[in-house]
Amino acid sequence: MKITDLELHAVGIPRHTGFVNKHVIVKIHTDEGLTGIGEMSDFSHLPLYSVDLHDLKQGLLSILLGQNPFDLMKINKELTDNFPETMYYYEKGSFIRNGIDNALHDLCAKYLDISVSDFLGGRVKEKIKVCYPIFRHRFSEEVESNLDVVRQKLEQGFDVFRLYVGKNLDADEEFLSRVKEEFGSRVRIKSYDFSHLLNWKDAHRAIKRLTKYDLGLEMIESPAPRNDFDGLYQLRLKTDYPISEHVWSFKQQQEMIKKDAIDIFNISPVFIGGLTSAKKAAYAAEVASKDVVLGTTQELSVGTAAMAHLGCSLTNINHTSDPTGPELYVGDVVKNRITYKDGYLYAPDRSVKGLGIELDESLLAKYQVPDLSWDNVTVHQLQDRTADTKS
């Protein structure tokens, strides 16, 4: 089997918050008549540069044409050589590698007539406990709207939430107090996500303040500037809660292991460059006796399906994970959206080959956008991908 062509389709799909996220749907064609699909997820984030799809397609074709899709390690090396790691977790080269690698996994599994999770080594579970994100409070007026999100999602079966914190601690504290008062043990807040906004000393003070409202807290996420391994280590010594950080390069993961800086690796294919790299990062975590949580940039159903196959094939996911992206959007580009039930993400039926997700060409056309260029947005929107309701 040889790769004969590549298609890249840019789509823009609004979130329920009003912010429009742009993604790229990948199709890899072969001389066997099979097509693999993937997703380059969430280009609508910092850094503020866009990708020219025509140039990207020509560059990727120079790497992929004539290749055997089963040569995953060879192709991934060539992709990394051309779209290298940069020690920054929103590096768009990782998004590009992720979309191609996931499409290759879909293609190989389809050729073998098996699911992607079986291609990854088989399943140890059929579902993953996940949480719904509560976006960062800038103003106290946003507390009530975030409480409404908890109410709505609890009715839909989501009982665990991840709270972005650190911008307005008074509002964060008010939100936590009211969640505890209204919902009690029916709702858990699995993590406080600082998203690298504070230095470790300020994060430590914030943690002491917010952990008065421990609602099942499993971890503290990203409580120091990016790549501040010493800061993560210092904070880890001073708090009883596990510290988690995203993995966005193997060099960065190596430094976190060497410094013993964290307890839980947050691993997501989009940040590390695909299923091949994510699996390697998860195995490295296991060797280092660290737990893993499956992270997210809030993918559509294609990208989330890839993550579900990965998560259900790993043995060291011992915490509530994050992939609830399809629930955040008003639409999708597939015929069969990924399944959530009672706060769990279910992997697609393993009897369906490949990712188990089928594109809907009419929806792909509906949400198609001409390019990945930027509209007028604020830094706040780019950081949290929410509507700019108040400046």
C-alpha cells in the first residue's frame, strides 16, 4: 500500500461560548482505495501566526507521497525533522504532525480490518472518566454563568469539572464556595488549572486559598511558567496535592523526570505530535513511575476518537481525563459523533475498523472556511477560547 494523495480541509466551528475554533480535517489516500482521516486540532490559539494550507499540503506531500503508511516511525521522524519540537505546547507543528499520524493510524487499522485501539495493542478498558472545563473567571459577574454550566452539564451526566483559575482569585473562591453549597458531593472539581499564568510562589499562595474548597481535588495543573522545572519541583515539595503538567516535547518530559518535578504527566496527541509520540510519552511515564492523565485542546469527534482509542489502550491512566471537546461545539463534521454517557468517554465500537468515525461531507462543506487566518480577537479569547463579553 502506497500513499497517493493528501487533502486538507479547514473548518471553523463555533463553541457554545461563541468563539469559533478552526481545525483541519486530513484525508490520506492510497493506491488500495483506502482513505485515512485525521484532525489537526484547534489552530485558534497562540502563537499568533497562521498556516498557509496550500504550502502545507505541498510540503506534506513531499514527505508522504509513495510512502508505505505502515512505516510509522520513519514517517514520524521525517515529520519531526520538518516540523520540529520547540518546547512550547501550542506549537502548531505538533498539531500538524498529530493530524497526519492519526490519519496514518486510521489507514493502517482499516487495511488490517481492526480498530485503532487494537492496532495500538488492544484495550484495557472501554471507557474513560472525563471532566468538563469551567473557563477562567475574569470578573465576579461570570460566576453565575459558570454555575449555570455546572447545572446544565450535571443534568447531562457530567459530575466532574476542571476549573481554570488564577486570573481572579476572589471570583474563583466565590465559585467554589457556591458549588460546594449548592451541589455538595454530587459534583467534583478534579483540578485547578493555572495554565502557567503565575510563578510557583504565587501559585502556592493561591492553592492554599482555594484548597479550602476541596471538592474531590485530584491534582494541580501547570502551576508555574512553561519549562520552569525547578519551580514545579519547589511547589511539589510544598503541597500535598499531586502536580500535573502537559508533555509538549520529549526533551521537556526528560527534564521533568530528571528534576522529579511532577507527579502526573498530562499527555495529549495534539501537543506531542500524534498517537505514535503520545504512546511513547505514556510509556516513558510508566518507566518513571508517574501517572498519566489524557489531556486535550478540545478536539472535534475525529481527534477525540483517536484519544479515546489511545486512552483505552493505556494501563497507567489513573485519574479523570479531559477530552470533552465535542460537547463544547455547536456542530461537528462526522456522521457518528463520539459517545459520552454518565461522565465517561466511550471508545468507538472495536468491531468498526479504523478510528470508527465517518466524515459527513455535507457538514464538512457547511463548516468549511477558506483559510486559517485570524479574525479580530483579544488575548483573553486566544488563551481561553471564550467570547469576549467584557473588556
